[in-house]
Amino acid sequence: MNDFEQMLIYSRYQFRNYVRAKRLWILLLITGLVIALIVSVNAYFGNPASETAKKTASTFASFAPTLVVLTALFFGGDAIASEYQNKTGYFLLPNPIRRYVILWGKYLASLAAGGLVVLIYYLSGTVYTYYYHSTVPVEYWYSLAYALVFLVSLLSLTYMFSTFFKNGAVALVIVAILYFFVFNIIDGVIQLTGIEPWFSITYAANIITLVFQGSHMGDYPHKTVLHPGNGITVTIYNPYLWEGLAIMLGYLIISAIISTIVFEKKEMK
Amino acid sequence: MYLEAVNLTKRYGKFYALNDLNVKVEGSKCVGYLGPNGAGKTTTLKLFTSLLRPTRGEAIINGHSVQKDKVQALKDVAAVVETPELYPTFTPEEILQMSCALRSVNKCDIKHALEEVGMYEWRNKRVGKFSKGMKQRIALAAALVGNPEILILDEPTSGMDPRGMAEIREVIRNMKKSQRLIFMSSHLLSEVAEVCDEVIMIDRGKFVLHSSMDDVIKRFGGNSVYVTVLEMPDMAKIESIPGVKSVEKVSENRLNIVYEPGEDAQYRILKELIYAGVKVTEYNAAKQMLENAYLKLIGGDRND
């Protein structure tokens, strides 16, 4: 049996573990609540039938980046750290399997579970948009594709953080703080410096919603300079669609290499 | 089939958990690995199972370095190190299936493996609420299920009740019958004496002794046995048995008999004891010899 087959086998068991451990169901419940909220708020305060299909679809897609962050946290935050903390690593690691097979088998399971959640969310948006407009704009499918690329990339980054720790809870909390606070603060502060935050994955993730802007895809300003007064200059950058994808790909590759090296060398003391 | 440690060293800062261990165990047998707490027993087993990386030296299994070629080295090896936790949502049957799949084993007799460790009736229950002893049994079954050539066991009866301990020892004895090398650490001298053919001792990360159990008996025998009895007999009666030099009562039901050199005397004394109506329940020289060896070589101050 080759490494890839072993990876798929391990991935299957890990996915079963996610389903049984209720994480998947909890995230699906949260997703369901968000969908219900979007639908009811729009129905009560807005008039989806009178807006364009693109506008309705973009309303739905606006929560997608947050959902991807939640998904990465749920399925990646403690993925590797918990093997050390819960001592399941004592069962898993002495097997004649390369460490990277375990790491990426687990990653595939997380990706399958996370991808399922994102797909269900977008499917609900499809039904919702189609219900009011009898069509779904092409931008919506691009948004879905970008959301999946963001998931692939962010999950890889989350796995990298998870390999740094030996305590699942600590790994989960630190990753949550990073994604919900630190990255957003950096993105905000950087606007005052006039530097494009090309190094930020959350900046790249903006393409999930930017795709809906303008008359055609990519029809939005890359750079906007504002002068709110008191001599302050705020520079707002929007990533090009290709740029967003490139940043996410960069994160995927770099964090995949680092996590593979760290996990390969990590000891079960 | 063999395991070999070549200059195997593990250092944490200035502390040597294992210092230049050179030892080779080979063939179908059970080798007991003894030492006090912190001697480096578990460190050694972790180095042989790729859970730790050596600071220096190599752990070699069947000619393959665990550090350089883990997959080949561990191909015919199963290990139970510490008390592994199992995925709580899985059933024992699923854990064993997973173990087979991960080890690329085609023929997996899950039923037999679970029966052997007395867990077959629990096969469909999730392991999350199992006791430590039950998890240890499942881990042992998962190790057994692939029919490995070499078994590395770290205190296999740890956390078990006396009945469980006896059952697992029986399992290990049975495993020995089917051409396997069992390398087993234990903190129970009696367990090693009962189950193993060879013994290795280490202390403070350093090699102390590698010997067959027979050699241990010869070298550390001291011509005395501990005899456990149901009722304490008349001491004078035992002292009068030919070959007996002295008798000492060590507890309510235990005697220490010092006899004249030679295994003949040992046999004669047992025969005379039975003939005299002494209700002997235990007469195990090996256990005593191992204890003697352990105390002489390592000392009792950090008794494990």
C-alpha cells in the first residue's frame, strides 16, 4: 500500500471521528442558525425580490469568510496538538506510516468536513437567490470557489499552528485569537501606513465578496486613498482576484512545508 | 528478528535520559527490561518506536534504522507504549480495523485478538468510557491483530486489576509460542521472572546487565529461596531437612530458606517440605534471584 492510499484510509477514519464527535453537527447547527438569521432579517428589513440577483447572492456570501474561519478552527485548531495532549499519538505514531501521511490524511478529513459545511451554506444561498430571482449569478460560483480556496489555505495555516503546540485547548484559543483579532487588527492598522497588506491571508480572503462588486468581475478599485481630516490619510487596498488567489496559495504552500517539517521532528515525550 | 541499540543516547539539556546504550536482543523470546523510575526504560522504547529522536546513536530493527527508515523498521513491529488513549468515538472493533488498515495487514483476525484479551463482548461499545485497564487490553489487541514478529510492550499490565494482570501475562506467554520477539519493560520483577527468558537492566540511563534468566539464577542465586505457605510450619522441622542451613520467617506466610549449594538441594528441600505436610503455595527461585540481582546491581533506594 502506498503513502497516498494510507493517507486516504486514515482520512476516512478521521472523518468518521469528526462525525461521531459531533463537531460537524455543531458547526452545521451554527451554519443553519446563520442561514435562518440572514433569511429572516432580509425578509423583515429588506426586499430581496426588488434587488438584483447579484446583490442577494452577495448578501449570502458576505458571511462566508467568517464561516471558513470557524470551520478551520473547528477542524484544524487542535487537530495535531490533541494527538499529544490526549495521548492518542501513542496509538497512532508507532505504526509503520510516515508522519506526513498522518498529517495530510488528517488534513484531508478536516477539508472534507469543512468543505461539506461551506458547500451546504452556499447551496442554501443558491436556493435562496434562485427563489427570488429564478437565476444565480456567475459571480456566486466564483465566490464559492474562492471560499473553498480560502478554506484549503486557512486550514493548512491552522494545521501549522496546531503542530506548534502540545495542548489542544491552547492551540485552539491561540488560533482563534489570531484569526478573529490579531489578523483583523493588523489589516486595520496597515491602512494607516499606506502599505498594501499583501502578506495577510484575511486581506486575500476579501476576494470572496469583492467578486460581486462592479459591473463585471474584478471591476473595483485596487487602491482608495481617504483623508478623513486632522492630517490622517487612510489607504484602503482591495486585492486583485489573481492576487488574492496567489496570497492564499502562498500561505498553503509555506504552511504545508512548515507543518510537515515540524510534525516530522516533533517528539512524543 | 532482532532489536539493536547502537550507542543509543537521549539527552535533555545536561540530563541523559539514556546514555550510550548498546544492546541486542534476537530470536523468538521474551526479554524483560527492568530499571527504577527514570532509568530510561520508556525512553528506550520510545526511541525504538520513533516517538522520540535520539541525540546520538541508532535504534535498529531487523537491519533497518528506525530513525532513517521508519516504515521498513516498524513493518513487523507492534508497540504498546505507556497507556495509549484510543479515539473515544470508536468501538474496539473499529480500532482494530483501523490498526490493520494503517499497518497494511491483509489478514486480520479481529475476533481472535479481542477474545485473547477478553474484550470480545465489548467489541461494539465505544471506548470513550472504558477504564484504563480496558483501554490497555484494546491497545494490546490492536498490537496483536496484525500478527507482528516483534512486540514492544511498555509495562503491559499497568493499570490492571490482579485478574487482568494474570490474563495479560497468559496472553504474553501464548504470544511467545508463536515465534515472536517480545521486548517488555516492567516495574514488576515477578512479572518479568514469570514471563521472560532474558532480562536487561538499566539504571540512570546506563546499561547494567543483559543476561538469560538461567544465568541470573546462577549468578545471583545465593542459595536461598522464598517459600510461601498456607500455614506457618514448625521451623525446627524445616531446619532438620538435610541440606538446609537456616530458616528465617520473613512474614506471616513467607519463609526464607538458605540451603547448601546446588540445585539438588533445592529440589530435595521442596520434596521434603511437601512430604512433611507443609502447605507450599509458592516456591519460585527465579523471582527471588531476579530480586537479588536487581538489588545488588541497582540498589533498593529507588526501587521500582
